[in-house]
Amino acid sequence: MLRNVADMDLRLLRIFTVVVKCGGFSAAQAELNMSQSNISMHISGLEKRLGYRLCERGKGGFRVTEKGQRILDAAAVLFGAVDAFRDEAQGLSGRLVGDLYLGVADNIATLPTARIDAAIARFYQREPDTHLHIHVNSPTELERAVIDGQLDMAVSYFSRELPTLDYQALYSEEIGVFCGRLHPLFAVPQPDTAQLQDADWIRHGFVSASQVLPIVPRRASATAHHMEAVVHGVLAGTHLGYLPAHYAQPWIASGQMRELGDTPLRYAVQHRLITHVGHPQSEAVRAFIDDLLAVHRA
């Protein structure tokens, strides 16, 4: 039985709202960026908290119960009240206030076109009474955090577009094929396509299967979810891997790594700013977005 409303209850109610809007667990997977089993677990948890069934699901299809509809209506009122309270509280101050949650991709500090630092500097010239929280994570985790409301915005390379997120291009990054000094192909001046395809690779776990790559490996016995993890596999000499060209430069300079192929083996990815279409934005968030866009379009 629900005796008090905690943050977890609000999250579960938001998940239930999305499931109903999409018309079922399966249809809500893309929007929530969750598996069907994970969604089912969250809805079951909410039903356990409330003490009654919110929806029927099974071979007969998805259907909201009468009590589920009442909870859905009450949740809409609750979320509206929370948003109104936040806006009213922040509107009482003439300054930018509150917490601002930003997510970024790993290892972009050496990319000249990534001007996250310039955006932060520009934002703090406003003299905000704001606490900035910066999180570094994989694209998939950043998407999920923005959808769940844990992040206000995120900047990374996203290989797909989700309907609940808004995308704005910021900067591009060149990716190449890299080989460690201990790898057999390191001593081969110009490995051909067959040699590259037959080598063992460490693949990116955050890249969509539909991504068109210059070399499509036949074998990948390792998976990385961050660029730094790719570096470990490449330096070990056991795997080839795709890495940002700017990020690989220190290891190239020290002779621990080399880029295979020439410029055509590189491909460019677009890093974009994502925000949630349905989540209200505070004045501080809107100001930071304006600064991000300004420094990257200057």
C-alpha cells in the first residue's frame, strides 16, 4: 500500500504513463530505451506499491484497468503540479538558479571542435546561482538518463533517433582504424581489406548495427562501451579498433599505436545535443543550451 510518494514512485508513474501513451510494453521500448522485461518489472513494482492492478497484458493484448485510468489521470495532475511549483519557485529569483545536469561523451577534451569548455565559460559569465553536474557516459546511457529525467541534456554521437528526444547538431569527429604495436599487422605497411576484415576486432557496443563502416570485421571477440576501453584492446595487440583520430594521437606519438589505411578508411560522426521533448526546461537549462549553440555556431 502506498503511504508516501518517493522519487522512485514518480519515476514508475512516468514509465506507466509512457506505456499507456504508446499502447503497450512492446511499443514503449524505443521511447523508454528499456527492454520489455524491464518495463514489465517496473510496472509490476508500481502495482505492488499501490496494491492493485493497473493494466491487463497478455495474449488478449494491453488494456488499462479502471483503477489504472484513475491513477493515470491523477499522475497527470501530480506532474503538472510539480512542474508548476518548480517554475513558480525559480521565477521568484532574478538569477539563474537550481541544479543543471549535463551529460557528455568520454574523451572529447582533445577534440578542437568540441567546445564544451567554452560553453561552460560563457554560461558562468552570467553569474548564475546554479550548480552544474557533469556526467560522462556512453551514448546509450546518456540517452536513457535524458529520457528518465536524470540529465537535462547530453552531447554525444547518437547512431539512432528516438521520438521523445530533440536533436541539434554541434560538431563532428573523425574516426579511424587503429592497431597496437604488439599486433601482427603493425609491421605490415599497407594491410589489404581482407587482412583487416579477418583480424579480431573490439567493437563499439553503443553503435547501431545499421551504421555503415569502412571496414566491416568478420570477427569481434570483445565489446567496448567507452572509447578508453577500445584503447585497452588496441594497445594489448589482440584487437583492431575504431578510435577518434584526435584521441589516438598520444599513443601514435609514443609509437604504441598506428593508424591503418589512409584517409578513406576514416569516417565522420556528428555529435549532437539531445533534450527531452516533453520535459519542461528551467531558465538555467535554456540559458546553457543557448550558450552551447552559440559557441558551436560562432
